[in-house]
Amino acid sequence: MCFTEPDEPNPAFEEIEKRQKAEAEAEQARQDAKAAEERIAELNRLNQKIQEEARAAEQAAKEAAAASEAQARREREAQAEAKRAADEARSQAEAAARTASEEAKKQAAQAEEERKRTAAVQEQARRDAQAAQERAKKLQEAADEEKRKAAAAQEAANASKKVAEEQVKVANAAKEEAERKLKEGIQPVLTPTPEEVSAAKRRVQYRENLFHIAIAGVAGGGKSSLINAFRGLRNKGIGAAATGVTETTLVMARYPHPNAEYPLVLYDFPGAGTLKIPDWQYFNDQGLYVFDSIIVLFDNRFTMTDIAILTNCRRFKIPTYIVRSKADQHIRNIMEDMGYDSDDDSSKVKKLHQAARQQFIQQTRQSVKDNLQDANIPDQRVYIVSNKTMLDVASNTTIFDVLARKRPKTIDEIELLSDLIREAQIRRGHRDTEAATIMNEELVGDDTVLPSDSY
């Protein structure tokens, strides 16, 4: 019989088993590392999704708060999962590293590096989400502020609307009142603003050292001819104002007096009858409120425009001179009505002229007095002049030359001119008024007539 020896361990077999076991563990470590890489890739994709959601949160301000909260929750879950996976991978990698090759250690190191990058990405995502929340909060605050401002603006608009409606009511009431007064013949009171006064002074080239006289009235009253006569110029002379049968002055014209002794500037205005404005607007429309004195010139009759000018002059305390022009023509017409014949002897013509002259003067003064009384304006003198006679008076070097030569037939020409000069001297503060006083005393009451052969 034979005996078998007990089985002894086979060294080669044990080595094979150890190697197989080590290879199995290494394979398991590689699989674990691969799983970790896949998980990290998944985390990267998840992080990219978080970033996209954060950007979307920035664009939608109203949904940003809720989206940010949801994103933060997902991030916390992802962080926990990532930490758990990383810890697990690290444990497995450390266990495999102790028994496996350097490859396992390298894979573990790479896994750790990926974890750090993932953590950095997650931290950045958290910061972006926080910034998005802060921006969303600021946007909401801004929206609330805009809403508050809009409410305040609406309230102010409502208040302004209410004020505007009240102003419209007042304006409509004023309009109705003005229309009522106009229908009743009550003219409105127009007061220029300081800006309008300054603009009017610039327009007329107003100077403080001069006396500015406006010649106003209806068209065809002889304004331009009277200005020429005041300045000692004939109507067709050089520098004379244009004259004619029709209205020739379409805009205001400025004419300084050629004699330096007379600080006068005369202004020719368009006739009221040629302007499409009511008589009560003529004064303000032409800027007459800036003048030192105003001559209201009329020819045949006193008009509502003349009354309106005088009324406004009283409001502005502007001296006025009522002047009736073309006296010689009107006297000649009355003489013809009385039966004047060019073949009559000189004595008859002289008597006829005196009678016509006296009648014309009385009728004119009485007509002006009645018109002023009807308009509730205090009575004032009317100056009756002939442009031709005024030209003869004003053509002399000084007013004293009129006294030194044979006087022409005058009515009020000399008095009108001397009164204007005296007013200019007083108003402008001239000290040398003694000569003007003497001149006026000597000229008052002049009743010289032309020789009969002047007709």
C-alpha cells in the first residue's frame, strides 16, 4: 500500500492569486476613477446649467428671486452630492493607492484636481447667484421707486390738471366778460409788460437825452406833411417823409429834428384806418406807451381811435397835443361855401377870409370839446395848424427869427412848436428855459393874417 503526502502550499499558485487579486483591485480602482470622472463631468454639466440659469435670472428681474432660490437649492444638493462622491472616490482612491500601482495614485490625484475645479466652479456659481439676487433686489427696489415716482407724478398731474381746469374756467369767464364789455362798448384795458416796454424802446431807438414825439391818427390826416413842416422840409425835399393822397406810411418811421437846438425826434406811424386792428388796440400795437409826447392829428373829424389814444395817454401820463391839420384848405372850403369869387376885390376877400377863419376855429374847438365830453375826457386845447404855415415857422434858424421878420398868417403853429420845445426842455431837465419862456409870452395871442393876394 502506498501513502500520499499531505498537500503543501503551491507558491506559484499563491502568487497568481495575489496578482489576480491585485489586478482585480486595480481594475476596480480604475473603474472607480472612471466613475468619478463621469461624475465630475456630470457635475460640470450641472454647473454649466446652473450658470445658464443664473444668466436667465439676470434677464428676468421679477422671476430672479424665485429662480435664484431654486438654483441655490440645486447648488446645495449638487455640492452635497459632489462632496459625497468626491469623498467616496477619495476613500477608494486612497485604499487602492495603498495596494495598487502609481497609476491609481495618479488617477486619484486627477480626481482631486477635478474636485477642486468643480468646487471653484460651484463657488463662482454661488457668487453669481448671490449677485443675481442682489441685482434682482436692486431692480425690484428701482421698480418700486419708479412706481412711487409715477404715483407722485400722477398726483402732481392731477393737481396740475385741476389748476389748469380752474385757469381755463377763469380765462373763459374773463373772455365772456370781455366779450360782454365789448358788446356794451366798454374797451378792455391793456397794460404792456416790462419786456414789451423794453422791446418798444429798442424798436424806436429811444434815447434819454432826446424828446420823442409820436404823430398818430387816422390815415390821410397829413401826419407825414406835418412832420416835414416841423423839420423845416418841403414834402419833396431831400430827407422828407413820403407823402401822398393814399396812405404812404406802412411802418413806423423815425425822423430826428435837423436843428441841434431842438432835442426832438418825430415818429410817423401808419394810419389807424389802414390797420386791421380795433381802435382800442392801436395804442398798444404801435407801442405808443414809450413816447414822451403824442400828437393826435385829425383832419375832418375826431374818431374813436383818437379817443382811444387820448384815454391811454391819460393812463400812462403822457402829454398829448390835439392838432387839426390842413387849416388853410378847410378855411378855403368855408370861403367857397360863403360865395368866394376870385374876381372879388381884396377887401372883400380879406373880410371873407377872416369870417371863414373864425368860423373854422370855433367849429373845430367846439367839436373837439363835445367829443372829449362825450368820452368823459377832460377838456384840453386843440391846436389848429396849416402845414404850409408851420413850414414857414419852423424853417427859421431860431424861433426868434419869426419875431424879427414879417410874420406869416398863423393860428396855433407857433404856439404848438414852442409848447413842444418847452415841454422837451422841461422833461429833459434843460436849465436854459428862460428864452423859451420869453418866446412863448411874445407869441401868445398872435393873430396876424396874410395879405389878400395870398388867395
